[in-house]
Amino acid sequence: MMKSPEQLADYYQQACELELQAFKPGNVSIYADGHGMTVDDFRRSAEVSAQPLCHPDYSLGEKIFYAVKATREAVGCNTNLGILLLCAPLLQAWQLVNAELNLRQALQQVLMSTTIADAEWVFKAISLAAPGGLGEAKQQDVHEPATVTLLEAMEIASDRDRIALQYLTGYQDIFDFALPTYYNYINKWSFKNWSAVAVYIALLSRFPDSHIERKYGQHCSQDVTGKMVAVNTILEHTENPQTLMPLLLSLDKDLKDKGINPGTTADLTVASLLAVFLQDSD
């Protein structure tokens, strides 16, 4: 049965809002703004990007471009490029889910069927969003016309960008790691927002953040990952996550004082939450 664009937009905005309700050290949340961006910027971004992202007549690439365009016009900065790159294929895949095809299998179909035109639209989106250091490469620079499919373009970028890597692996980090983490903590704590925190911390403790690496180098990203390993261990043994607030506040201040933003991990967290909502709806 065809899912309505309104349903898709609702799940997308729920995922964006839940991620903001999670205290993610170094990133923007209801607990703390940061890096020149506010919670209202992200809420507005989710609101204006939902309609183009879920437009039934747009191709995958068009959805991403027009969602980036709407965001740029609304808030004047790049709040959600990574979110859109990850969420657009999930939302498109959900339209294909049926008794014989689950979300992960449908997503693989969407990724395998991307076109050169999709890549062209996404290149325009990346240029418009103007994220620091992303999109500049010897092969398939986003400022030049695309000559490969979007999946092939993501493969070229996959060694330096974890969002691109998701396209190549069928969102392995999300389905094999983030989702089990979320369900484990929702069963343990029964709090969606704290389960989202656990996903963010777990991802950051396991996978160096691409955004940090592009800005500060591998040494810095590995240092942050090492700190999050310790936090993740504490989380695993905590029955009441609210007791972690002082630790999270301290970590948040330390990272933001240094200008360190685990933005890629935050984007992966949104996509993980969206996958949860989509899976649980069927």
C-alpha cells in the first residue's frame, strides 16, 4: 500500500526532533546550542525540508537538492546536508516495503538504482550547502558535471566520508550497530531520548567522525573516539541515565570550547532514529 507523503514527512520530523531531545556532547540539542547554530535552526530546517524530501514526484537527487535549497533559504546555513543524504534513500525505500521486501532490502534497491542525474542533483545540493571540505576531490568534484551514478560517486568518497560509506554498505553502521543499540537501551530504560543519546555515544565510540577528521585531522577524531569509549562503558552499566548529566555537560563544554562538532555522528543518529520509526510502523 502506498504511504502518503504526509506520513513520510511526519516520521522524518519525529526523527529530527528526537535527535534534538538527546543530549549529544559537542552537538546542538535542547540542552545546548553550539557552533553558531541553534535548536530553532534545526527545527526550522526539519520543517521546511520535509515536504521536498517526501515529494512523490521528485527523483532521489531532486529530493535532496530541493530539501537543501529550502533549508538554505530558511536558516542561511548548512544544518542538515548529511541528514538529507541519509534520510532521502530511507524514505524512498519505505515506499517499496511490502510482505516480501523489508526496509533494508528496499533500501538496497534504491541505492543500486541511482542515476547520473541523481548525482548531478546531489552535486548541486552539496555546492549549495557549502560544507567545509566536502565535495572537493580529484574524481567527481561536485563543482564539475557528474559522469557517474550517485552510488558510484559515493563509492569514490567513501574512504573519507562515513555518510558516503553508508551508500556503499547499505547502511551497515545503522542496521547492524545503531538499531540494535537503540532497541537494547529502549528495553533497558524506556526513554526514547536517552536511547538516542546511547546511539550517538556508541557510534562515536566505534567510528571516528568524518566531520571532525576533515576539520582537525585523524588524531583529533581518534582522541574523541577514545573519550567516548569510556562514556559508552559508563552508559552500559547505568540504570538511571539522568545521573550522567554532569558528565555530558562537561564533555559538551570541552568539545565546544575547542570547536569540535561530531556532526557526521549526529547525522547518523537521525537516520538511525528514522529507520526505527519506519521499521516499527510496519
